Amino acid sequence: MTLDLDMSTDGVLTADTHLIQSFADLNALKQNDARTVIVGAEGSVVRDSEGNELIDGIGGLWCVNAGHRRKEIIEAIHNQLNELDFYSTFYNFTHPAAAALADKVASLAPGHLNKVYFANSGSVANDTAVRMLHHYNNRLGRPNKKKILSRVGAYHGSTHLSIAMTTPAYSDGWDSASDLVHHLKSPHYWREGDGMSEAEFLDALVEDLRLTIEQMGAENIAAFIAEPIMGAGGVIVAPQGYHKRMAEVCAANDIKYISDEVVTAFGRLGHFFASKDVFGVTPDIITTAKGLTSGYQPMSATIISDEIHDVISGPGGMFLHGMTYSGHPAAAAAGLANIALMERDKLPEQVRTTGKLFENTLRGLSDLEIVGEVRGSHFMMGIEFVKDKTTKASFTPEDNIGLKIARAAQARGLIARPLGNILILSPTLILTEAQIGQVGDILRETITEVASTI
Ligand SMILES: Cc1ncc(COP(=O)(O)O)c(C=O)c1O
């Protein structure tokens, strides 16, 4: 098949096309800004339209956890489509793949999280969690208990509701369901904790939650939503013990805890789910997507507690929520094959070694002149660049530091994701030790080179 695209010599698409890109400067793209056209992939490497091989340092979009082109997953999708291409999970219809995947996910999720609702994106998984909790509170005769507490720096998706829960910077110039949401302080100690010890900073964060509940009234707040490690807000790791302390305050005020594990689940931090196994919290709801199918099919899950399910499934009500493709057979088959592969190869366990090596390799870049903070855990890492290490003075948006470094890394064979002054790395979980070394070398050379030009 040939694509009618206008390629430049370095593997980029320069023509205006009919496709609207996501989270992009559409005007810059109209002015023929470069596009990279990825045409093939294998393992941890992708190939662009010019034949360049690039280490996929962002795992597609933190999602290709099992690696590219795994035949077990592809065959499972193929076989499923041959058997049953589509049936919905509306009314009393169901099909074996969706039911089996729900069973499997419930068995992997911690504690009382036993009921699973599928959708097609992390954004909708989070919308679903909020809609379910609103209905839950209506059924309990608490129609005012609807507000959501989120955090500055969070990313929860880009539907009207999930972008409202996302950090305000992401809706600049765009509307959202902002009346529903209050943003608590960012838990980023390195940037926000000036003058405080980490323990004092943690106390201040918990106090912010307590005061907010006092001001807004627990009777008006349905839930607190938090990523175990913030992702697209800049890979921010909260102080040790933060999630447990926040969960305790929520529980004491009858506020549900939603853990957004769209990125952190399915092995990225060395466990199928991070909430309990890494952070010691059993939430009331876990939302997940991405690694659930390793990106082979669009699928998300909202996993709720027995208690929430008991209320919303009681007599005299209807579950008025549904997406045609919820639990799509091909997506469910992808999820089942992906999890089977992860269990067979002990991928989460492997990440505890290789992911730690990856983390330490990136932490080793801290000595570089413009590297302010290297943060994250295992295969979920961010590097923040600063103009001045001692004052932590930021580069200006015009410096385009993240983009410059990402482009220079790509020229050396590594895809990394720029986010302002931050570079995000979230590779496949099958990255080898040799590839980890390569990533470290490319980043060191690239950062040093770009630093010398500014
Ligand atoms: C933590 C988190 N939640 C939700 C989402 C939204 O998921 P999706 O893009 O599938 O809608 C993302 C996407 O990156 C995410 O990182």
C-alpha cells in the first residue's frame, strides 16, 4: 500500500493532511513543521518512513508494555475476530472474552476491587468512575456529594470531565467541567517544598486536603483522584507515605479514593497494580488502560469495590451508562493474551531488575550541567532541565529545551517525549540491558551537545 504523503529526506511528513493531530500546535504543523511517520515496529524498536530504526523510548505513549509486534497478542486478536467479531455488553448480552478478562483483572486488582467496567480510553475510564460515584451518592440520598478533588500537576485525560480533573494548565483556552473540580497542591517536593523538610512538606499536603475538606464540606465531595506517580504532568513522585496519609483522611471523611493507574499498572512499576503493592493503598476505584492491552487494542477498565457495586446494583435503579465498544471482543482478547504473556514471562518481576537499572542509568545523568532533577521509578522516568542548578531557574518556553533535546535524541536513534523543560521516558518493559545502556549514552551525548549550544 502506498500512502499519498509528502516526505522529506529525513523521514518526516511535511504536507498538510486531513488528519488532526492530538496535543499538537496545529498552526505549526500547517506551516510544514516536521512530522515523524512511524511505519513499523518490532520489540522495543520502531522504524520511520525513511527506514531509520529508533529505540521507542516512550513505549508508543506509555502503553506498549509487552513490546511491539508480539505474535501471541496479534494471533489472539485475529482468532477472536474469526470467532466473534463483535457483540456488545449492553442489556443482558455478554460474550466470553469480556467476561474472562473482567475475571482476570479482578483477580489481579487488590482487595475488594472485584467489579470491572470496560471502555476504550483512560479518559472515559475516569469519566466512568465519576459518573458511577455520582449515581452512587444519588442512590444513597446524598445528591450534593459530587465534587472531585484532584491535584495541580495531574493528568486524567481530555474529555470535558477528565480534562477538568487534569492540571489547569492543560485547559488553557479550553472549557471543561471545572465547576466540579478543586485542585489540591502539587506534591512535587523538589519544586514546591522550599524551606521545608520532606516530612514537613508531606504534612503541609495533608493539611491542604484537611482544610479543603473543611471549607468545601465532606458532604459535597465525592472523591479524591490521584495517579500513584503523576505522568503527563511531569513524572512527579509524591513524598513517601503521601498516598496512605491522603487515603486515611479521605476514608475518615467518607470520600472515595480513585487511583488512576492508566500508566502505572501492568508492570511499569514492577507490579500488575501499583496502588497497593508499591504505595500500600487499596483504593475504592482503580482506573487503568494503556498496558491493559499493551496498546494493541484501545481498552480501559474502571475497577470498583464490592461496596460501590452493591449500591449501584441494588433494586430500583438502572445503570444508565454504556459505550458500544465496551468490552469489545478483539480488545478483550488482546487484554487476555497480553496478561498471559506478562505472567508467562514474569514481566512485572523482570521490571524490578531491568526497570531499576533503567532508573539508575537515568539518575546517572544528574551530573550534567543542565539536568535539574531526574525523577520517577523503574520504566516511568522524567528529566527536568534547568538554566541554573543551584537556583533551579527554569528555561523559558522560547528556549524549547525539551523539544531540542528530544529532536537531537531522535537524530541519534532514540524517541523521547518532550514536555516543556522535561523529557519523559517510558519505554517498553522488554528493553534489554544493552538497550538501556544505549539510551543512557544517547541521552548523555544529546544533553551535553544541546547544553553547549545555549
Ligand atoms: C494517568 C492518565 N490518566 C488518563 C489518561 C487518559 O487516557 P487516554 O489517553 O487513553 O484517554 C492518561 C493518558 O496519558 C494518563 O496518563
